[in-house]
Amino acid sequence: MPISVCSVCTGSICRSPMAGSVFRARVEDAGLDGAVAVDSARTGGRHEGDGADPRAVTVLRESGYASGHSARRFQPSRFPRLDLVTALDEGHLRELRRPRRTPAKVRLLRSYGPAAGGDLDVPDPYHGGTDGFEECPGMVEAASGGLLPAVREALEERAA
């Protein structure tokens, strides 16, 4: 059974699909694509079934990442099937850690990035220009570099 990682943002059309695409590429480059399942979802009620924002798709493609995606709402009933849920900002973290949920499985994505500093939010680029979209991959790439060893460790623990 693969380790399951789901990135969550507000609409799942900008940040979480970018995070999913970047981390999926890291997983494939490490030869772990059959051992790690990568997904993304949203906390908000809009964009069900929508693809990623065209600005996100452009930035992903220009950065060499795949961009196939369909937005869907995060369902708390998924917690038992997930090993890790990465929130893209503090608001998502609070929503995902509400009472009766599994907070140990939820972390801010940028908490895996050693150079993130004190601000661990990935800013929402949706209402801004392309510069916000262009900044997002660097943030999630840095975090993915720290997330991959954590997932490897979970794989090793599961195999033991």
C-alpha cells in the first residue's frame, strides 16, 4: 500500500495543484512513484471539477512540471486513508485540524523547507498577477526537498 500525501489549499486550482505537481515529480525522480500516491484538494466550496488556473498551468509547464488536475473538496472521511496532509497556509491548517479530525497527519507544507523562516504560508496568488504564481513553485520545491526524506522514512518504517 503506497504512502498517501494530499496537499490542500482554498480552491485547489492554484497552490495545491502546484504543490502536487512538484512533489509528484520529486517522487518520480526518486523512483518512488509506485510507493507514494500524491493528490490535492480544497477546503473551499468553489471550483469543483475545475482544472488548475491557466496561470498555474503556464508556470508549471514553464518549470517542467505536468499540470493535469481536477479540483475536489477535501473530505474528512479521507483521513484514515491518508498518511500526510500538507496545508498550504495557516487557515487551511486550522480547518483541517478542527475537532474530531486527525491533527497529527496535518502539517504546513513549508514546515518541511529548511529555509522557509518564520512565515510558513504559501501566499494565495489567485487574485494577483502572474508574479505570485511564479513565486509559488520555488516555495513548494524547497518544501518538497524536505518532504521527500520524511516520506522515505515513513516508507522504511512501514516496510520494517
